[in-house]
Amino acid sequence: MAKGYLGNKDRLAEISTFGKAIGKRAGFTCEWCGSKDELRVWDYKPDAPPDLETLALLCQQCRSWTDGRKASPNELRSIRNALWSDIPSVAEGAAKILAQCKESWAREAIEESFIDVDIKADILK
């Protein structure tokens, strides 16, 4: 895949073709917390070809966490239910954010989820 501006532009165009399907799948709410605030498609695996398994519909707050903004444990409780999704971008993405929380409930929730054992182990390192 081409890199740089044109490569990014092409990737964004490809991702946008999934917008309606992802919005419908998500019920037009954030797939992590359920908010309807400034929803956008988030690319969980930017190095892989985009598809419904690697994209999620997230609100502004949840996207800010994927960009590195730290969240309080109370804020993170809002995404705990996302761990039970059968969509990798939703469950695994939320698990990666929750793993940054040092509260025992966050680790326990990840451990109890249906996420693949090897992926869980990598997330909980």
C-alpha cells in the first residue's frame, strides 16, 4: 500500500465505504460506551486492509483514549461492556484501553472476556 499523503487519502476513502454498514451495526451509537457524541469510524488495525472486523464506530471521548488521553477509572467503566462484543475492533480495542487502568476490576473484566487467549495475554503483559 502506498504511504504518505496519497496512501492515507486512499485508505480513508476505502474506510469510508464501510461507514453505513458500521453505523447500522452499531445502532448509530459508540460501540464502546453507547454515546452518540461526534461518532467517527476508528481504524483498529491501520496496517491491515480495512474491513468490518477492524473498524469500530467510536465517540469523541473514546477516540481520545485511543489517541493517548488518559482516563480515570470511573470514565473507563463506561467501556467495560464492549469487552463482550464479538467484533475484534470493539472488544480488543476496548481491552487495550482498559489494560492501562491499574484497577483490579479492569484486569478481571479483560480476563473474563471472550477475547482470544493469546491476544488477552498480549494485552495484559
